[in-house]
Amino acid sequence: QVQLQESVVGSVQTGASLTLSCVLSGLSIYKCLGWFRQSPGPEREEVAYFDRYGIPTYGNSVKGRFTISKDGANNEMKLQMNSLTPADTAMYYCAADRLVLGYCVPHGRTWGQGTQVTVSS
């Protein structure tokens, strides 16, 4: 059974950096998993994602500022966030999809509980 647990963060000021961590239980392959965020509203935005080849991809709003990485020694996935602005304020979630026949299948995606990131001006 796959379980994900994000680290607890909090509030920072504009321009600061933060690193989010997600402990991966029941997973050992860094493919088809990544980070999403949700501001007040129904939609979750894909922030960074390891695709079916394990190659990182990024949302346009975070390219050049955020970096997704893996920590195999601790079985964690991390998100380094630099040059934060109030627009980055959101609940951040790590998530894992199933890898089926070489493709990422988001149906039945596993979510972590989320961690709030607040950036003040």
C-alpha cells in the first residue's frame, strides 16, 4: 500500500526559499509521482512531476524556481522552492500515480495529506 507523508512547513516572506519533503512508503521507483498545489478553489495545479521515464517536468509558473528531486537513501521526494512570492501560497500535496505498462495512470492517484505554505509580502 502506497502512503505519502509531507513535511510540515509554515510561513515565509517573499524571496525566501523552502524545501518540502515527502516520505514515500510502499514506493521505490521515482516515476509517475510529484507535487501539486491548491489555492482556495477546486483545482489542483501540477507543480513538478517525475514522468514515466523519471524525468522531471515543471509547471510554467514555477520553472526556473522550483526543483524536484529524490532522496533514495531516505526514500523521500523533495521540492526545493526558491524566490517564493505570495502567488505560491497554497496547500502543497505530494502524489503518486500507478505505472502501468510503462505509462503513468492518474486514475486512483494516491495523495499525501498536504502541507500549507504561506508566503507573505
